[in-house]
Amino acid sequence: MARLGKIPVTVPDKITVTLENKTISVKGPKGQLSRELPDCITIDKEENLLKVRPTDNSLKSNQIHGLYRRLIANMVVGVSKGFEKKLTLQGVGYRSQVQGKKLILNVGYSHQVEIPAPEGISITVEANTNVTISGIDKELVGQVAANIRSVRPPEPYKGKGIRYEGEYVRQKVGKAGK
């Protein structure tokens, strides 16, 4: 058994968890999430604890035991608190704005880049250069943030581009001209 998989998931009072036919649904004040469980994982519900167990001792069930425990814990945190990722635009003239449910980026291309926000994701912009992506599904928040960053990843010579807040970009030395 995985070490992380042995730790039970604590369910706060405001959150309800339902188990039906290998599907777990978590409902809380921020919304509802559900996930299909594989056959080699079972969940035991005791008062306000969820215990994830592998059904057999096979290699596959041991491999995904800790993964599904973490996914269920992220679902519980998501519907109670939510998740957010922050991005920073660095570069002369780099700007962003939100129009409806679309993020519009001006990042040095000859055209504007439009990125639609998927269902359940909200995008906000502060001071034209700070973008915040928030939602209840951690996986979706991270994927949207990665898609936005991939439009113009930070380059190592001047450091221009879209980066995560707090991300360190190692600078390279340019050409040594005479």
C-alpha cells in the first residue's frame, strides 16, 4: 500500500460525499465534483473520514492507490475552498484583459491571442499584467494556467514572457561582443 494512500481524507461538516457504483460525488458550498473510480480501488466511509483501499494486492492497484486518495482529497478541498493559480506577464507592452469569458493577451505577436475560459473556471486580471485563474477542479485550473503560459513561455535571455507567480527563470548570458 502507498504511504500517502493510508492517510484518511477528512471531510468537513459542510461537505456531503456520496458513493454510488464506483462513482464518488462531493458536494460543498462552492459546487459539486464527481469522479469515476477504477475497479481496483474501494472507499470506506466512516463518519467524517474517507479511507481509500486497494481491493487486491496487484501492482496496478498499489500504483494508483495514493493517486486516487490525493484526487479525492483535492475534490474535498476544491468544493470547500477552491483553487487558484496566478500568472504574471513580463515584457514591454505585454497586457491582458478579460472580455466576457475570454482572456485576451497582447504578448508581442502581431495579433491578440484569445483564450476562452472553460466551464467552472473564472479568470480575473489585475493591473493588466497579473492573471488569476480560479475554480474548484485543481486539475482544470492547472491545465488552463499551463495553456495560458504556453502562449509565450519565459525566455532565458531577457526574461520576457508569461510565468507563474514566484517562478524563477534562470538568466543566460548573451553574446560576448567586442
